[in-house]
Amino acid sequence: MKKINYEKYHWRKIKSTTMTALSIMSVVIAVIPLFLIFFYTLAQGISALNLDFFIHMPKPVGETGGGMANALMGTAILIGLGCLFGLPVSIFAGIYLAEHGNNTFGQIVRFFTDVLSGIPSIVVGVVAYILVVVPMKQYSALAGGVALGILMIPTATRTTEEMIRLVPHSLREAALAIGLPQWKTTLRIILPTALKGITTGVLLAIARAAGETAPLLFTALGNRFWSTDLGHPMASLTVFIYDYAKAPFEDWNRQAWGAAFVLIVLIFIVNMTFRFVTRGRYGDHQN
Amino acid sequence: MFFAIIVFGLVFLMAYEMIRGSELSLQKFGWKFLSGTVWDPVADVYGALPYIYGTLTSSFLAMVLAFPLSIGIAIFLSELAPPWIERPVSFMVELLAAIPSIVYGLWGIFVLVPWLRTSVEPFLIKHLGSLPFFKGAPYGFGMLAAGIILAIMILPIISSISRDVLRAIPNSQREAALAIGATRWESTKIILAGGKSGLLGAALLGLGRAVGETMAVTMVIGNRAEISASLLDPGHSMASVIANEFAEATTALYSSSLIEIALILFAVTIILNVIARLIVWSITKKFKTT
């Protein structure tokens, strides 16, 4: 009978355990910055938040206090514009991909959507600058909206597609079987069923756009005053964070943390909602 | 159909507009643009090498830091963790991807950079100061800070795609390995070997993200257009020079040069993404059909 080499086995066992430990450690190392960032934003942000922050305008340089009412408004408007430019394209493209996209062309479009999501946002900003700012000869909210719209397209298109694909096939077949034309099936049966998922997917795209800074730097630029004029520069939360973080004033730094806190909370809520909706409803279909 | 074409056409429109926008600098500098080290708006001379160097160094540093960690996370998620622990961990890693880059930058300026300046960099200088990478003064702002921030930011994408790649490998492989008496690590090694090209794809996607990352890098890299071997020295990157100077570019040649940098970034990220996506697609498809 052959003898089992226990020493060697022992060594292999140790190696395996070590690697398992290393793997767990890398998870811990990755999660640490997450908690650190959340912790700091929470700790610094909460102390910066008060009613003034939401309803007041920025104070002139050197004075403490003031708020970011115009930036909150600006971000809301810019996102609205982004939705206006980006969502129709993404939703229709998503419907197309889900319903008719099982061919080479669909694959190519899907591929390009993925590639589009990898393009740096600053490059998108440059393109929006060339397309909108140069002809208008002025920085404008409109240009910022175009940039955000382009950035929303990949996320919104792919989630729309995925959500429509989650609609059970039997539903589609039932509708077609009773004689509904394809377009009506899509519009009246599929879309309403997938609406909840699509909405949260769109929210996810919005949350991402709300956190974008780079494409706004030279499109919407930023503005210290109240402005709702789409043809002029407009303030946004993220550009405010950027300016205030670089500034040598402690009070401004404090407000930057406050704005970051607002952003993080917004994004956290949207992500949780997305998780909840996709799992709660279609959990069994996933994986 | 029409809208699908728009998505498709957008990529080409972007390329076309940027080529048109950078015509001036393309004609004036040609290939020298890539190797020129002088960036002088006053004399209207532009060479992008310091920025290209900065982008390459910071991204490379980020890859070195993030890749092993990501593989560790992917192994944990796909091979080790039971579902009840895998789900929340996955969610947390994905949350890391959802944090806006400006918040990373803010955190970088006020937490990471002071920490590097007061504890990490003096330590590195003291013990590894003889190496060219760790020479100089502890500024805090610099390549090292940019590399670390980037590493945190690309962790989620590399690890979640690696996880998907490893998961796509059929269970029979694991069972076969375990059945002939392999330990868990030995079986994992076989899985890793099977998913090798997919992991490469994941790394390339992460690299693409690191190359184009703007705000967080701009806020911590120090913004000085110098080529220095030391990771402690301030540097600059392609994305951050655009962010810093584009709104103030006064001459036509100046903004044209910046657009050319954007064009290079665009081209590099497109190429990285196309290669990476093709690899990842082919591997997940291969295992899906078998």
C-alpha cells in the first residue's frame, strides 16, 4: 500500500488556508475606504448642513455662512435637461434592443453602448463644448444638459433593455395571441409591466449624472448667482464642491462637505431603491 | 431602430467633432505633439508628453494596487462566500463605484493627502528613499495620492467583472478538481487559469476607467507638468489638464491642443474598451454555450 505523504498534504492545506485568508483580507481592504469615505462625508457633512444651506445664496468671498440654493436648483435643471436629451433615445433604443435586438445589428449597438459607457466624462464635456458652446459663443446650461444627456445614455439604455427582458415571455405571447399588433403589445403590455424597473434604472442614470463634474466645468461652467436662464452659465452642486474644496477658506471647505453629503445620500437612496425593486419583483429570474 | 442608430452614431459623431476641433494643433505639431515636453500657452507651444506620462504612471500605479485586490475579492465572491454574505459584499463593492468622483477628490484632499504627507511619505522616504521612486519631499499631493485614489475607484469594476468571469466557468471544473483531491486553493487556481483572458479583459476595463478619470485625479495629483521618476512628486494627467485649462484656453491653438488631448484620451479608452469587451464577451459566451 502506498503511504500518504501527510507532510505534503499539510503544506498544501496551509497554502489553501493562507490564500483564503488573503482573499478575505482583500475584501476587508476594499471595504475600508468605503466606510472611511462614508464616515467622513457623514461626520463633516452633517455639521455643515442647516436650513441656510438649502435656501440661501452663496455669500461673497470672505463672508461666512450662506448656502447653495442656486447650485441645488442648477443641478436639478441640468439633470432635467439631461433627461430631456438622453432619455428618449435611451428608452427607445432599449426597447428596440430588447424586442428586436437579437441580431447582428443589435449586438453591435449593444457593444457600442458598452463602449460609450467607457468614454471618459471629460471627453464628453469637450464634445458638448464643441457642439453647443462654440456655436452659441457662450457657456450655457444647455451645453451642460447635452453633456449629461450623452452620459446617461449607456446606463439608461442597458437597464431599460434588461428590465424589458425580465417581463415574462408568456405575457408577450398572450398579447400577440389575442391579435394585438407588435407595437401595441410593446406600448400597452410590456412597457407598463416593466415601468417600475425602467423608472429605477432611469433614476440610477440620473444619480450618476448628478455626480458628474468634469463635463460641466466648461459647459455649464458655474455661477454664483441665481439663474434659470438656459442660455447662460449655471451653478451645480458638483462644480461647487470642486471650487469650494480648492478654496483656502474653512467655511467653504465645510460647505463642500455638506454638498458632498447631499450627493452621497441621494445616490445611496437611489441605489438601494434599485436593488430593492429589481430584487423584490424579479428576484427569481435573476442569476 | 432609429434611436438605436443614434446610440451607435454618437461614438462616430464624437470622434468626428474632436478631429475637426483639433485640426489646428494636428497640423501644426503633428506627431511631435506626443513627444513634446514643453507646454507653454504664452509662447503658444504645446507638447503633451508630461501629461501622457502622468496618466500612464498614475494608471499603472492604480493597476498594480487594485488588480491583486480585485482578484482576491472576485475569488471571495465567486468561490468562497455563501450567498448571504456574498450579496451584501457585492453591494458594498458596487456602492464604491457609485460614489461620485468629486467626492473621492474631496476625501482625497482632506483625508488621504494629509495622511500621506504626515505618515506614509516620510516613512517611505526614510526607509526606501534610496530608490528613485521615493525621492523628494513629502508633499502629499502627487502621483502616489492619484494612484491610490484611482486604485480605490477602479476596484469595483475590475472585481465585479472578474467575479462574473469566474462565475461563468462551469461548476463541473470545480467538482472535477475537488474530486481528485485538490485543496480549495488548487481548485481556485484551475478556475483562474480557465478565466485568464477574462481577467485580462477586466483589468483592461479598469485601466480604461483609470486613464479617463478626471476630477479625483485633478484634485490630488498636484497639477505640475513635470516628468519625475519619484512617485512623491506632483504631476499632471491628460484628463486633469483639460479640466484645469480648457475654460481658460485663450488662443485657438491652445484650445485645439487641449481638444487633441481629449481626442487621444478618447482613442485610448475606445481601444481599451473594445479589446476588453470583446475578451469578456467571448469568454462568458464560450462557457454559456458549453
